[in-house]
Amino acid sequence: MKVTKQVAEDERLSWSRKRGIVLVAFLERVGVEHSVARLVELARLTNIDLINQLRRFTEAHVIDRRTDLDVVPAEDHFWLSTERVDRARALLQQADDADLRELVAERGLDIDRALGDFSTQQPYPVALGKALRDARIARGTSQAEVAEMASTLSSAALSTFENGHALPTLITLAELAQIYKIDATELIVGAACHSKPDKQVLALRVAEPTFRAVLTHQFAARRVRDLARKKAQR
């Protein structure tokens, strides 16, 4: 009997949870190629559900696809590259809920392993601060040297950003990314992935990882400003 025949219809299997199960299977085995038959074994979804997810992921450039034309009939193989892990984790964070965790466990998969170090999630400003500090150190520059290169930034301000005590504007973030020779988008998406999911962003149900990261940054900046205003009023 096929594996798909053993999977009863489950009311918990919403579109987002099916997507989450497939992503966990890939994130547990980054860089490993899987045939559709192997993915059916791992995800334990029906063929049509699995193929629909794979089509969406390949069109969104989350996973890669290769077709083996030497086999008759031709066989498709899929894999998740290390360069796309953060994007996949951002999508998994959106799908993560109690029912998804239960479904994943039933299939012998581990969502916490797939999410990496997210079980000890940190606030977004702290995650972004670490990313900024790592990028500066990788360029071999001091805070004072960066402040000289940035038009509107002091070394003291950079220190507060790196310590997670304040957030740069998106314009300042773009300037820092240019100085560090990195992609500003990857900077905020990576920080959003390595921080506790923002409830306000989750409520908006935005699927695109870059826009989700921008919203995470803006909501965090608003909270930092509100906290500073309250402290000033005391």
C-alpha cells in the first residue's frame, strides 16, 4: 500500500500546515536532493498536496529543482540550498503553531531542529545588533572608522545599535550595509528569522519574507520609541 493511502484526511492540514511540513523536511536535510517519492515518505502528504507545495516553493525560488531526463519517465529532484535557508525559515515561522508541531512530530520530523537556534529566541533589536556587529568585524573596521564613513552616524549611536538598545532607521541600515559590502535585505531578513516572531506581523499574515522583515523592523522601532517616550515622561 502506498504511503499516501495510509494518511487519512486530517482537519488540521490547512494549506499553511502542509507547507510547514514540507519545509521542515527540507530544513532538516539542507542541501540533500529528494525525489517526490522520498518527500512523500518524509512529509506523508498526498501526492497532489506535495506537488502543489513543491510547485509554489520552486516558483518563489525557495527550493531548487532538477529533472533527470535519463530516467523514463523523467524524475524531478528538489533540494534546499544553504543560501535559501533563512528564507525557508521565515516561511516556517509564519506557519508554526501547535497543530503544525503535532503533525510534524507524527511524521518523525523535528520543527525546532528545522528552525535552528530559534528555541532560544531573542528580541529583534538584539538579533539585528548582533548581525551588524558581525558584519562590521568581518570587514575589519572599528566603530569609530564606520562613524567616519557614515554621514549621519556617531560611534556612540552605532554602539547602541550593536548592543540592541536602539534601532537604526532603514536608511541608516542601508548605509551601513553599503559600508560593510553586504545586502541590506539579507541583514534584516536574517535578523527577523533569528528573533522571536512579532505578534503584530503574524497577525497581518504577510508571506513575503522581505516585507515581513521590514514590518518587524518598523514595529520594533515603534516600540523602542514608545518606551523611550514613557521613560522621558516619568
